[in-house]
Amino acid sequence: MTDNRPITEADLQAYVDGQLDPERRADLEAYLAAHPETAADLAPLSAQNEAIRALFSGIVDEPVPARLDPHRVADELRGRRRRWLVTAAAACVVFAAGAGLGWYGNTISSRPGDPARALVVAALSAHSVFAAESRHAVEVAADEESHLVTWLSNRIGEPLVAPDLSAHGFTLVGGRLLPFQDSRAAQLMYEDATGGRLTLFITAGSKIPPEVDFASLGNLRTYYWMSDAISCAMVGEFDREELKDVATSAWRQLIASL
């Protein structure tokens, strides 16, 4: 039986998160088929969810530990001083974030709101999903490079280029637009002669002191830059020094285009 309730924003979000029952999901799929513009708006959100699940597949489906059950926590904490509660909760969150993600780098903070951490998490997540794709790795292919660069520049709000990395053995595959926090990001993908891929994640600048650093997660390595103009991260499964040379070349070309 079809649900006659109107489609709401909550329904759309639940659809993206995979939290609708089969009947309501069928209604949403029919609605999206009749409203392609809404379907297009949801596509980046679905891709982001896939990226997060791919990157954290080992922990995302784990049950919540009994010690974190909200009723149990409320019972244990009731009657204690507010200052102590806030301090303890903050310490637990920081510890869980640091232990769960397993970061190895020099300056990435364990604070969830840290701009560098947000940049690197998004770059690694996007790479883990799209670098493995064969037919749909990019939205716009390299044979439309001029259109690709103009499109991404307009969306990011800065004049971008697709860095020429041929001197390092990499050719442009293409690129795509991705959501990033409350804004947008560009992802450019490159490939070497063996089929090895690296991606360059570019977004608007950050109002923090300029920063350049390295981080890794599993087999993925990244060099990231943050400045007032743009922030970007290059990701790939390559030797650290090789990745640094390629990333430095890309950064210099991007800065020269601003």
C-alpha cells in the first residue's frame, strides 16, 4: 500500500542514510524518479555516506558498548557535579576519536572540530571510494579539462587549474564536485602507467596559520596544505617521498593560478 504522506526533508535524509522501511523507500524512489533535480542533489550525500562507510567499515557497524548506553550513563552520572560531568565527557570523546581513527601524522589534532583533521578525513574518504572505481571514477573526464576546471573553479570560488603532473608520471583522469562541511570541494584524479591513482582534494581556504604536513591511515598517505586562499590534500598509496614531490609540484601550480 502506497504511503500518501508528502515527502519531507526528513524523509530524504532518512533515504540517504538507509533508514526507511521498504514501503516508504519505494515512495521515495518513485518521487526521485519524477524529480531528477532532487535526485541530483542527493547524489553527493549518498557518495559521502559510502565514503565514510568504506573508510570506517571496521567500526561503523559495531554495536554501541553497553557502558555508553544513554540510560546507564544518565544513572551513573546523576547527582554528580556539572563541572565534573563536562570534563569527563569531553575526555571520553577525545579518547574515542583518537583511538578509533588510528591517525599517524605530525600535527593533526584529536579534536573533532580541527580544520586540518576535517580536511584529511574528507580527502581520505573520497579517495577510498572513487579511486577504486573503473567506469565512474570521475564526473568529468580529462578530455573536457577546460570545462572541468571552469566548473570546479566556479563552485569552489577560486580560480583553479588541473596541475600538470606528467613530469612525475601521472596523467589527469578527470574530476568531480563533492560536499565538504557547509561548502564544496573539488577532487582531481590522476593515474600512472601502472594504473596507480592519486587524488587531489581542494576546497576553500581556512582562517588558520598556513600549514603543511603529512598523515597516513592504513596504506593511504596524504600531504595536505592549508592557506587563506585554498586548502588541499593529495592522497595515494605511494612512497612518502614520492608523494611529497608530486604534491609539492601540484601545490605550486595551484598557488600560481590564484
